[in-house]
Amino acid sequence: MAWHIYIIKCKDGLLYTGISKDLERRVKEHNRGQGCKFTKYRWPVELMYSEKVKNRSQALIREVEIKRLPRQKKLKLF
């Protein structure tokens, strides 16, 4: 099963980057306030960007790459 790297936009405009095997389920969790500490009080969230990779290792590497990008470069991804 493929892994997804995703960026969601929180209701306050902040961006969150994460990884998941089941992207649809993960976004729903974020929108219930159960996704992670960062988004717990910032929902609803909107999926802005995602990409697929073959395995968890690649997903983690790409997640770090995206998290290191300045906001403007993240916005250019989508």
C-alpha cells in the first residue's frame, strides 16, 4: 500500500504537513480534532496537497523536505 505526504490548511491559515497510509481517514481525524496536537483546536482543516510514495521511509524523508520549505514554497506546491 502506498504512503501519502499531505499538507492541510487549518482554519487559522496555518499549514500542517504529515504522512499517512489512508489519507481520507487521516483528514477526517484532523477534522474531528483527533488528528494530532497541532490541529486539535484548529479544525476544520482542508486538504491542500498530497503526493504518493512507495514506502514509509520515502514518506518520512519527503515529509522532512517539505517541512523545511518556507511557507511560500509550500504554497507553490499547490
